[in-house]
Amino acid sequence: MTESPALVAFLGGVVSLGFLVVGVMFLAFWRRTREGLFLAFAAAFALLAANQALVVLLDAPDEMLSAIYLLRLAAFLLIIWAVLRKNLARGE
């Protein structure tokens, strides 16, 4: 079964929009609580949305081989850093 380019682009847009919606929700939590963890999650989901949008817009044949993948890596490293920072601060 072959993939339809229009369907791939549509689903990529849906995933990007989903990441943005989750990021905005975390931004709203951050505005309410001023908890840095929520701000880091909002930024990470913005990076994930940019990653997905660029994969579709640049028509990357294999995102694992392109530099676009570094955005996803940065997002996950940001989440790991924020969680570690939050847990280590609690132990002090």
C-alpha cells in the first residue's frame, strides 16, 4: 500500500496542531502557577510541533537521517532536564 502525499501532509499537520494545543495548555498552567516545569514542557511541545511541521514542509524522506531530528532530541532533553531540576530541588 502506498502512502498518499496529501494524507501524510494532513496527518502531519494534525500532529503539529496537537503538539501546539498541548503546549498552550502547559503555558496556561505555567501562567497560573509560575512553575518552571510547565514552562519547560510548553517549550518542549513547541519544539515537537516545529519538528513535525518541518518534516512535512521540507518533505524529509527519512527524518531519522535529517538534522530536523535534532529538534525532537532537544525537546526530550529539555523535558529530562526540567524533571531532574524539579526533583533535585525538592531534595534540598
